[in-house]
Amino acid sequence: MKNIKFSSIRVAALCGVLATAGLTAAYAQDVTTTSSTTTTGSVSEFTPGTITVTSGPAALPVSYTYSKTTTYVDQNGNPVSAEVIRTGVPVTVYYTQDGTHMLASKVIVRSDTPTDGATVIKKTTTTTTTAPTP
């Protein structure tokens, strides 16, 4: 009788340890880190698949590819149509480096221009943490 009680306690303790390990594994998190860079300037050319931005009088134009997932917003964050993008429009382009291509993820149409005509480059890193579904 004593052996049965002792074995039952060991089995219950083992089940508790296994259940705790299972819960810990279920709450493991996937962490995705992406980096994006922004450039501010004026559109010098907007063709199917490519937006070219010049950031100042002495700067060389830089071309970015865009896709159906590229978003276009005004400086307040409101969505705008891609048709507002044309030569001379001041923009800020958020892009990621994909090999030798720079892929625009978001284009902000601005109503102002940089006062010094210099390139404004800002690197940002976004970390997204998601818990897997049980």
C-alpha cells in the first residue's frame, strides 16, 4: 500500500513537470527584426515600378523599386493615391535594402521641402514579437 501511494506521488510530480514544460514551450515567442531607412527629397522621376528621388541640388538621384504592397500617405498618415506622385513632389521614402535593390515600403508625400536641400537619412529598427497560437 505504501509503494502504491509513493508511486502515485511520483507519477503526479512527473505529470506536473511535463505540463509546466509544455506551457513554457507553448509561450515561446517568435521575434522578427526588420530595419528600414528613410530618405527625404523630391521626386525626379516616377515610372512603373520605380521612384527616383533627388535629395538636393548636388545630390545624385537615387532609384527605389516599389510594389503593390508599397503604401502612399500624406504627412499626417492619411492614405493618398499613387497618382499624386509626380516630378517635384517632396517625399520621404522608407525602404529596405534587398541585395542591390532598394525596395520602398512606404512613401510619405510631404507639403514642405527640406530647407537646406541635404539628404536626410534615418535608420530605424522595428522589432515585432508574436506568440504562437496554441
